[in-house]
Amino acid sequence: MAKDKTITLTDEFIMHTYKRVPLVIIKGKGIYLWDSRGRKYIDFLGARGAANMGYSDPEVVRAITTQARELILVTNDFYTRPQAELARLLVKYSFAKKVFFCNSGAEANEAAIKLARLSSYRKHGPGRYVVVSAINSFHGRTYGALSATAQKKYQAGFEPMVPGFRYVPFNDTDSMRAALGDDVCAVILEPVQGEGGVYPATAEYMESVRDLTRRKDILFIVDEVQVGLGRTGRLFAYESYGIEPDIVTVAKSIAGGVPMGAVLATGPVAGVFDHGTHGTTFGGAPIAAAAGLAAMGAIIRRRLPANAKRLGDIALRRLSKLKETYGTIIKDVRGIGLIIGIEFHDAAFAAAVYDRCLEDGLLTNLTNGTIIRFLPPLIITVQELARGLDIFEGALAHRHFE
Ligand SMILES: *Cc1c(COP(=O)(O)O)cnc(C)c1O
């Protein structure tokens, strides 16, 4: 069969930074995606956490189209209403007193790291700039965020990294304690290591990191770019852990699929970013902020965090049973809310299950070779979830008995 024109053009004219599934996606609605050949897929990849509201949600579409007719963009030389309203909403439902808007997860972490360093500099003077992050983390691809991303495969060839980052094993309180010297200004952690293969932090770990950092006046940055806005069962993931961070970063799902990121901070920390210290042309643009207002409003009003918790529990129960049945194949099942990882003993087997799911109309994600990850839109229903899991179970059985 002749190669699709879109694929040919992409291969010729776009840098090959992505390993793409050979599908041309032309439409999305709810939890479903359609390809150029008219095939419909259940999407358990959920745009890697950017599609909490699913695709082309009517409320988000209405907000975007209405705003586009009024004003798509004006720079932050001026005040705009959607941005102000979205900030108020984020503050109302979080620990934060103020926010900074940007355009992506990497940018949000970049801003959070700068904010932490400046905060420490103003308060304690120079020399206290080290940011501690966890091995196997993912915080983005820009230099600051990449320097915090303690994984060789992302940093290789791009060295030297930004100075002043220190890496510790995840979920290990003693190592964290040992790393928090007098030169440390901040700790940055994902509540669930998503790209790293779905490793949730334990509650004890998050609590002790909060305790240790507070005692040393070190800022605790929680990177909720992937799991924020409802996925863990609470609006913000830190709530699932019963802690209060100093800084939280969000992005992926904040604006219903439109690019946006945000840094949320406590009053004293937020006050450090004053005129000229940081900025970005598109941050909080009317079109993105209007989409964000619609998306966040809907997530709250439709109680999607509670749906994530309930359906996540159902999925975990069913997958744990599958693990019992397929104990020689499945190594581990883990997750919180609607971020779930199924780890296989064997990479070839995981790849075969992934491929079979794709053939049978279920989009998933294969991460770190042996882990299949589910990040379905939070609007998913019990029936839709069951249908997706049926396909996954069928793929397992098919491969197993081949
Ligand atoms: C995706 C992700 C990022 C980077 O976000 P981009 O918008 O791709 O820059 C940062 N942190 C976490 C936890 C992520 O999952």
C-alpha cells in the first residue's frame, strides 16, 4: 500500500524527534480518536495526560470559538479578563496565593526552578542554589528542566547540564535527608513518576520530604504536569498525599488541549517574581486562558477527580486479578486514580500486547520497554473503561495462548 501523504510529508519535512505510531489522526470526540482510514480507537493514552477532558469537549470548543472572535492574543503589556479569572480559579481551589502562566510543562518547571533560586537568593544570599530531584524523573526538555530530569537517556549528548542539580533515589527518605545540605534551595518531585514508568510516591515519602524541607527552609516543588487537574482522584495530586507544597507546576490538561502551563506558589514565594524577573509572550493568552477556564470549570463541576478515583479503583482491581492469572507474564500493576502502569517481565511480550491493542482499537503507551501505561481521559464512563480493558485482556490472552 502506498504510504499516506501525511506520513511522507512528515518524514521529509519534520525533524525526526518522535517515534510515531503509523496512524494519521484526523478527529477526536470524547475518549475516541479516528484515523484517516476511518478506524475508531478508544484512547487510553489520553495525550499523555493532556486530554483529561477528552477530545473536542463542547464546553471547551464553545469557549475557544467565542474567545477567538473577541481576542486571540494580546501580550502581557496589558490586562486581560480570562487570565485573571483562571488565576482566581486556580488559587481558589489550591494552596496557592498567586500563579504565573506559561505555555508548557517544561516552561512551568523552568519558571519554578528560577523562582526557587531567586527566592533563596533574596532571602539567604548567593550559594544556596542546588535543586534536588529524583532518579528516573521527567521534568521536561529545556535545559533547566532537563537538568532536573535525572535520566541519562534524555541528557546524553546535551551535556553539560546546568550546574546545581543533585539526584537522589525516589521514595528513599534517608537519601533525601542526606542530600539536603546548606546549598539546597529546592526539591522537585513528581507525585507519580509518569514518563519513568508509573511509579507513585508513597505517602510517607511525600510527608517526610515536606517535613525535611520545611525544617530547612527549602522549597518543595511538586511537578503535577502529568497527574494534576484530577487524575489522581483529587483536583491536585498533592491533595492525594495530604501535604502542602510551596510550588506546584501544572500544564498538559490545564487548558483542555490548548498549550498552557502554570506555576502555583504560596504568597511569600510568589512575591519574589517582581517586574522583569520572568516572562513569556504567550503566557496566559486570552485564547488559552478561556479554554482553561472552560476545562477547569468542567473538571470541577462534573466531579472528574472523583470519577478518576472510582474508575481507577475498578481498573486496578481488575488488572490485579489479571496479574494473578498471568503471574508469569505480568510483573506488577500499580497506579493511583487514572494513571496506571502494567509492568511485564518481558519487553517483547509487552510490545506484542501493545501492538495487539492497537490492532483491536485501543491506544495505549509503552514506556521504558516493559511498561504499558494507561492515562485515559477523566470523562470516561464505567462502560467505556470496561470495553478498553476487555481489549487489553483479549490482547493478553491472545498473545499468551499463541
Ligand atoms: C510532560 C511532562 C513535562 C513536560 O511538559 P511539556 O509540556 O511536554 O514541556 C514535565 N513534567 C512532567 C511530569 C511531565 O509529564
